Amino acid sequence: MSEKRTELESTMSKRFIWAIAYGSSIGWGAFILPGDWLISSGTLGATLGITIGGILMLIIAVGYGALTAKFPVSGGEFAFTYAGFGKFAAFIASWFLVLGYICVVALNASAFSLLFKFVLPDFLEVGYLYTIAGWDVYIMEVILSTVILIIFAWISMKGSGLSGNLQFIFCLFMALVVAGLFVLSFFVGEFSFENAQPLFHETDGVWKSIILIVAIAPWMYVGFDNIPQAAEEFKFSADKTFKLIVFGIIASIITYVAMILVTSWIYPDQNSMDGAVWVTGSVIQNSMGIIGLMFLTFAITFGVFTGLNGFYMSSSRLIFALGRAQFVPAIFAKVHKKNKTPHYAVLFVLIVCLVAPWLGRTALNWIVDMSSVGVSIAFLATSAVAVKYFSKPESKNIVYVIFGVLGVIISLVFLVLLLYPGSPAALSAPSYYALLMWVILGTIFFAFKYKTLKSLSKEELDFLILNKGNDDEK
């Protein structure tokens, strides 16, 4: 084999990989969004939606665990889709997944600014620039988001030792804060189970209340699929992938539900909080005072950090794998001489995300909403590959086939909920336009790369993507 294949070093421990799954899934959402979910779905509607969504993710995760064990290389869904359906399908799945990952990096940076908007509003509301879709953009907000993006790009480029230790510490602290707030919620403020009313949205009813939350499960739990992106760097057997994913998702479900309940039952009227900058923050401040708010602020800060850290890692590894296979410019497959990280891929993610702080949070939300479509497409592709791969005589496994079929159905349901205009969880019109723009950009890029992709033989791509046919001639 004459092709040279750049490889990443095996430096990632099990605790780092678990922290990637948990920290990326939780991010800032568990601490900022419970108030929004309570207003849109009620306490029980939000709780059931979160739990059902997590269970659906566990079903999809079976295929991820099985395929990672078979293909322990960088690229995750890119490698899986190539193995199952070839290079063109792999390009399509990866194009949408890159979008999803980069959007989450951008939104985490904006969430950090949102936190400051609540805690220190006078600090951020300096240097008014303009208003986009009702959101005032200030230069201080842009600077803060930009600085946080640059810091975590640097951490990601330094290697998994630093980022892994930080990720685990941040996750441990988040879990302790959530446990502490949950226990304290029984003894502070106006705690009462009666405060959990309404259990469902009073006009939308039970079904819509639950579906509104279930439909965003791909976005809420995206993060467990970061694990396969780093499979090449595991310091342990890839057979342990599924267990780590399960532990990550279960921890995420518990965290989401705990924060919903804390926000719900220590304040008597959630509807009166509608319009608050940060409902959960207001509830904690009113019931637990400045100390409670301080711990919550640290938790959300670390949630933002784990999200940034995790998705910088996954997006850069995906782009690295695409560059190594010549699907994107080969420079993205280069690794840092000292740190052995795909630093050009990290820089690319940083540069794209630096646009986000200038867009305002409302406009950014449109992009993130449609990124759920990209993630769902990746889930669909992986589940379909599991069905095809484990149906073959040489790798036959009926359990994985069954879970793969269920994963395909679940992914299609997510896509229908997001894309069908009559769905209670359908994308807004701006999100449809943003999705259409991404599809057009992908079509143009595919047209430019078509000749290159067509010229690559299966033998070459098997080696570059899956590390097959190596013959030790590197």
C-alpha cells in the first residue's frame, strides 16, 4: 500500500471518554432550559419527554457501540456510513454531522454570554452594535464569546491529557452541584409538590407537551456519539464503548430531570416566570440566595466548558478523518508535531464559530434548531449500517439487527417531527431556510469534490478510512 495514513495516538482513558459523553450531552442545557421546558410542556410533560428521549437514544446507542467495536477509527459515523453504504453516502452523512457539531460549539459560547447577561447584565450591555431578530448585540458579548472560543480551541490543540483531566473534573463538579441542589430543594423556598402544576401544558395537552421535548432529544443528547469520533485514541478496548455511552446517557437523563424538578417545585407559579432571562437562575436565587446561585453559576460555566471541550474534540476528529480520506483538503489530516492533535481541524472549527457571536442568539438558535436534522440523519445512517453490517453471514448478530431497525424507525420519526410542517415540533421558517442553505452549500462542495471522490478506489479508501489492507507498509 503506497498511501500514507496519518494516525492519532492512543491517549484517551475511560474516565475521559465517559466525561466526553456526559459533559457534551449536558452542556449548558440542563441549567438554562428547564424553565422554557416547564412553560412549554409542564413538569410531567417535560420529565417524560426527557426520559423517553433518553431511552430512544439508548436504543440508537446500541448500534454505535457495536460498530465502534468493529471500526475503532477516527470519524465515527463517517467511517460507519462508508463501511455500510460507500463514499457518497458517507459524504452526505458527514456533511450534516459537521454542521451539527459546529453549531453546538457556537451555541455553547453564546450560552456563556447568556449566563453573564443574567449575573452581570451591566458588564455585557456595553457597546451596542445592532439588533438581529429582536436580539440586541453588544460588543462586550461578542468579545466574551470570542475569548471563550479561542481558549477552548487552544486547550483542544494541547492534547487529550489537559482536556481529558479538565473534562472529568468539570463533570464531577456538575454532578455534585446537581445532587446538592436537588436535596436542598426539599428544604428551601416555597417547596411543595403542588408547585409542580401544571403537569402538562394547559392548552396543548399531554401528547403535544411530551412530543415537543422528545423531538429535541437528538440535540439534547448529542454528545454520546462524540465517543466513536475518538475511537482511534482509546487507551482501552473499543468493546467497552457501549457501556460508557450507556453510563453517559443515564447520567444525562438524571441531570436533566433533577434540574426540571428543582426549577418546578420550589416556585409556586412557573407561568409568571415567562419572559425571564433565565428562569432556573431566578428560581434558585429566590429560594437559595446568592450562595445557591453561585454554585449554579459554576455548574453552568463548567457545563459550557464540557460542551465546548467535547464538541471541539468530536468535530475536529471528524474533519481530520475526512481530510485523511481526501474528502476535504488534506491539510486537515495533519497533526501537531509535539501535541499530536489535528490542530488545523481545530482551527477550522474555531474560525467558523467566530462568526456566531456576531449573529445574536435568536439567529443562532435558528441554525442550531436545524442542526437537529443533521444529527438525526447521522443517527439514521448509523442505525441503517448496523442493520446491513450485522445481517451479513460473517458478522451476523440478530440483536444488533433488531436494535438497528428500531434505531432507523426512531431516527425517521425524529426527522418527520422536525421537518413535517404540521408537526408540533416542526422547525421554524428561518430554520428551514438555514437548512436549505446548508444543503445548497453541500451540493456545491460535492460538485467540486466529485471527480476526486470518484477517482479514489475502494482499496485506497478502505485503508484511509477503516485502516484495512494496511499490510504494515506504513
